[in-house]
Amino acid sequence: MGAALLEEEEISVRMAGLPAWVRDGAQIRREVEAASFLAGIELVDRVARAAEDADHHPDIDIRWRTVTFALSTHSAGGLTAKDFDLAAVIDRLAAQGEG
Ligand SMILES: C[C@H](O)[C@H](O)[C@H]1CNC2=NC(N)=NC(=O)C2=N1
């Protein structure tokens, strides 16, 4: 059984807990500016491993040292808890790469 689509109110509550993310219809999105191109690639590598563990995979756009992650549950046709859970993991990994 797949993850259930979240109600709008639940999405609002979860967005409030993820200030780096923006809502874009059926997906949520966050940009990370890494210290360098290679630091961005290393972040993508860590996120890829977390995504495999979760069996949930972000769309990833890499432009020099700006990496954009977008999350949506394609099988459900919108946002589910899986998206917000992985967003929190991405935030943690992005913060590890800072400073
Ligand atoms: C079978 C497997 O669980 C599905 O194909 C998963 C894999 N990763 C996925 N990732 C995302 N973002 N959405 C999905 O619906 C999805 N489905």
C-alpha cells in the first residue's frame, strides 16, 4: 500500500516546520547553495543514499554549486508524509555540509 495524500491543512502544518522549503503545487522544493561544486555533488551523493534507504527519490537539479531538490509522491499524485520525512533528512544533510 502506498503513502496517503495529505490534507491541505496537514501540508500547511508540515510546511511551517520546514522553512527552507517552498510549496509548488504537487511538490515541495528547496535550493541549497553548497560551498563548491564538489560539495554540492557530495551532498547529492548523501541524499541519494538516504533516498535509496527510504525508497523515495527526489528530483535533483545541479547548477554549479546550487542544488535544487523537489519532492512529490508520484504514485499518490501529490504530497505524502514520505515527502516531508525525506525533506527533513535533506535539511539535516545540508546542514552537515555547512560551516
Ligand atoms: C516501487 C517503489 O516503491 C516506487 O516506484 C517508489 C520509488 N520512489 C519514488 N519516489 C518518489 N518521489 N515518488 C514515488 O512515487 C516513488 N515511488
